[in-house]
Amino acid sequence: MTTLTNEAIYVASRPAGIPTAENFRKDVQPVPAVKQGQMLVRNEWLSVEPAMRGWLADANNYSSVAVGEVMRSLCVGVVVESNVDGFSAGERLMGWFGWQHYAVVKPAAVVQKVTASDIPPSLYLGVLGLNGITAATALDKIGGPKPGETVVVSTAAGGVGSCVGQLAKSLGCRTVGLTSTPEKVKACHEQFAYDHVINYKTEDIGAALQNACPDGVDVYFDNTAGQISDSVMRHLAIGARVIVCGTASIAKWDPPPMGPRVERILLTRRARMQGFILFDHMDTYGSYVSQLESLIRANKLTYREHVTDGLDTAMGAIEELYRGENLGKRLIRL
Amino acid sequence: MTTLTNEAIYVASRPAGIPTAENFRKDVQPVPAVKQGQMLVRNEWLSVEPAMRGWLADANNYSSVAVGEVMRSLCVGVVVESNVDGFSAGERLMGWFGWQHYAVVKPAAVVQKVTASDIPPSLYLGVLGLNGITAATALDKIGGPKPGETVVVSTAAGGVGSCVGQLAKSLGCRTVGLTSTPEKVKACHEQFAYDHVINYKTEDIGAALQNACPDGVDVYFDNTAGQISDSVMRHLAIGARVIVCGTASIAKWDPPPMGPRVERILLTRRARMQGFILFDHMDTYGSYVSQLESLIRANKLTYREHVTDGLDTAMGAIEELYRGENLGKRLIRL
């Protein structure tokens, strides 16, 4: 076998706020030998996640990545060579293979085998990956929406949000999406079937929420935090559940930015506000994949992908994500 | 029967912040006739609750009281005359009889009959009343403390807090009390058996929490909100539960005061913050009373009462409560 070289994106420095291309560097190294218990995977698709900001920002993050390492990422790739029982060359996997062309990994890096021949593999990084499974798991386990309840979603057209909206709708909820551009408003209406859509950049969000949620907000799926969430909090119904899933609108947490205190709202509405990280729920990952695969096959779950080509496009991708320039799941095709 | 007159404390105006004596007025009226389905109760004990601020402040509060009404309060009293099946003259009741000497009420106003002859009746307004049952219910249903976990309590020497601390200790938790005077620190150590006590007015609360909770805070029973809570939030352990039970340190919520945003803490610690109001849990009230009666009889639950004599002492009592001048449950004896 000829020596393979591997082009990879390394973490060059910890970002102070949103990671930019300057926090990464590209390097080419030989692919190391594949030892017993390891396999070589050739990546086809790389993922870009809002959560990457947290992984990069803080050494104490639940999924921290160190300076000097290949950038941590979920990927879809094909096994080239396997020295692991149960994995064979040619199999397609989804797992933690990093922003690079080739990864030598142990089985622990694999999240799932991708075996369905009727579903595009890239979906396992999006609507059937972290985004979709985050949406399904958090909505189910923390939100617990009941038919007829009102579910509000921030970043309503995003990878997670668009899935939350459709799942809540399929459960018989009234869905209200918060988003930021006319194009996303259109997608929320036409693709993701929200009952109400609010453009928080052009509308009076308080008045719009009052109009869209006359009985209050039962479930708030929060991907943004910040002023958008402050507005939603003021409209919580008695017994509301707030799923804290992301903080996309806050660029810097050190020192923590100030906002209106939530204690009185939580008390008088007997509301619950709870942080959600999918990695605590990997034991149920497969069952939510199956549930969403059924919806995909039945054409009941619409998704959007925003694909760029080539490893070089990864470096600026997190920054673009936080600028709100994406419509749907951000992916890199190799 | 001669005509009885009734001295009562009426709500005179809505307070802007903490209710003071000026928000009330005393008046004397004849006791009305006791109709079918009603009974006449002579009050022996009146309660003063921190929650009364909320009842008075906001017409939309869960337990709002209107200007011109007798001040809403739980009381212990004796039935003088009954036109209700199942209630007889001479029986002692705990219920919503108001800040007055006599109340004509329907059975719906009764929370429970007080039948134990070996327990002082005033306890049914304190450690066996809203305070104790709030402590037991919220700690159990929202906190869910496990043996070995660290439980932090604000207003640790107060009516609710002192009960929380002792219940958590009896469940095998490490207990840390936050309080404000040397006298209360002493009570927390000697009466309520906290493992650690922090005087947040004299100590560096951040350093003291770090020292007292090296593995973080698993359950925070919050009766104060504000800066005290901000400090505790920074020490939450993964999977922490924050019970939002009171906001004693915040004098005014309109407009809401600003504080450090909690979203990132809730997210990275996968923590839950939830408001608790006992009135949502009245179906389990009796079972928690029985549980606490057993602890009282076994001398395993210590309590303090702060008693003043006479109806007139009620009017300034809420203000005194918020000045932190009480040690234990604030009661008025008639």
C-alpha cells in the first residue's frame, strides 16, 4: 500500500468569542499505520455545529478540544482498512473522525453504522444526526409537548429548530418559529409548516408573541438565549418548559452578560428551564434515529442542507454559522 | 347568641415593593350570620408568609388578594358554630381564615383538621404548615436529593430553609446553609445541624462555596434569588437541580432587575431550574404532613417560632420578615 497523506484542520488557538478561520490551521501529515483495534476511515462528509464554539472556547467544556488537535467533528466516511472485529472495509460509518480526509480511529469513535440504502448518507450528520436527534430527544425528554400546546422555537429555520418545529407539529402542537430573514421566514412557512413565524429583526417580538401565543408558551425550545429569549420568557404559560439547547445569540460568556432575572417568572409560572446536551443521552440515540428515519421515508420531515466543497471551507464555517448565513444544516463535502 | 364583632386587617393599597403597615388598615365589623354550608371559626394563630408580598403585589399572582379584602392568611382556629356536615363546634382547623379574629368560611377554606393532641397547634402553620410542607414537597419532587449529594439552602435558618436543611441531612446529604447574622449562623450549626454554614454578609461567598462544595452543588434550594443565588449558580455540579421557591432578596420586580445570564450555566451543567408553588401540590399535602409529624415526634426535626401577640402586630410583620429580623416561623397569637 502506498503511503497516504492526510490533509487536516488543526486548532491553532482558543477563540475569545466566535471561532474564526484564524483559530485554525491546515497541515498535511502522513496517515499513521493502522494498528490492531483500529481502522482507517476516509471521510466523505464533515459537520459544522454551533456547539463547536463551546468545545473550542473552554477547556472545561463537556466536549473540549485542545489546541494542536485535529478539530473535533462528526463525519460520515467509509472504512478503507479495518483491524477491528465487526467492522469491514467498505462499510459506511458516522462518528468522531474530525475535520480531515483520513482518520485512524477506534470503535469508540463510531456513533453508528450507516446502512440504509434509500437515505442520503449526509442526512446522518443533519436531520438524522446531532441536529435531528438533539431536536427529537430534547423535545421529548425535557419539553414533553402535549397536543394543543404552543411550542416556540428560536433559530426556527436552522438544523435543530426546523426539526423541532416539524416534530412538534406532528405531535399536534401549535408551532411558532422565531427567525431573522425574509428567506428564512419563507422556509419556515413553506417547508417547515410553522403555524406562526416571527421575524424578530423586523417585528415587535413582544406584540408578535402575544398575538401568536394568546394562551402563553408551553414549550420554548431555545437555541439562542439573549434578548430573543427574554421576550419569550415573558410569555411563558403556567407549567412551561424551557429547553436550553444553545446560546447562539451570545458571542461571549466571560464575563457573563447581564439580562433580566428569570427567577420570578420561573416561580410564578411554575416553569422549568433545563440545559440539554445530547451526549448525556447517547443510550437512546438509535431509537430516535429510527423514529426520524420513518418520518423521512414517509416524506413527513423536510430538511435543508447548506453544503460547501473542500476541506478549506471548514475553517470559516463556524463564524458563518453564527452570522446566520446558513439555511439548514451546514456540511462540508470532501 | 349575642352579636359578635370581628376585628380584621384589610388590604388598603397594593404595595410597590415590600408591603408595610401602611398597606393595611384595621376595621371592626359585626360577624355575619352563619348560613347553611358555612361555619364560624375563631382564630387562635395567624401566619405571616414571605409569599404574601406576591399575593399583594400583583393582581395576576397565583394567590392574589384584592384591595378591600381581609388579608389572606393561613390560620389555626376552633370551630364555634357549624352548618356543615363533617365539621363540629370545638374542632380545631388549619385553613384560609385571614388576618382576623373570626371567619365565616366554607369547607373549601379548610386545609386540614388538626387532631394530634401531642403536637402544639401552631406547628401546623410552620414546620407542619406551608413552610415544612413546601420544604418537604419541593425538596422531594424537584430536588430529588440522593445520599452523598451536596444541598445548598438560602435563608438557611428561616422557616422553610431550616426544614430543608434538616430533611436533606436526614436523607444523607451534605448540607450547606447560607445566612446573614451570627445568631442565625449559630442556629444553623446548633439547631439545624448544617455541615457548613456561610454568612454571606461577612464572608467571601464564592470562596466559601468553593470550600464547602468542592464537588459542586447538586441541589440548590433557593429562597432568595439575587446575588446570593448568582454565586451559587457558578458552583452548580453537572445535573444540578435549582428549586426556585422564593425571591426574598429582590425588593422589586417591575422592571425586572438585571443579573448574570444563566443560560450557559444551565446548558454546560445540564442543570434544571424550576419554580415551585405549594398550591400546585395540595393533593400530596397530607402525606408530607404525616412524614414530618413522625420526625417531630421522634425529635428529629427542630423548628423555631417567632411569635408576637395581638392582631395589630400583623400589619408590620411582612416588612419585618423581609428585613430578616425573624428567627424561624413568624406567627401571631390572638
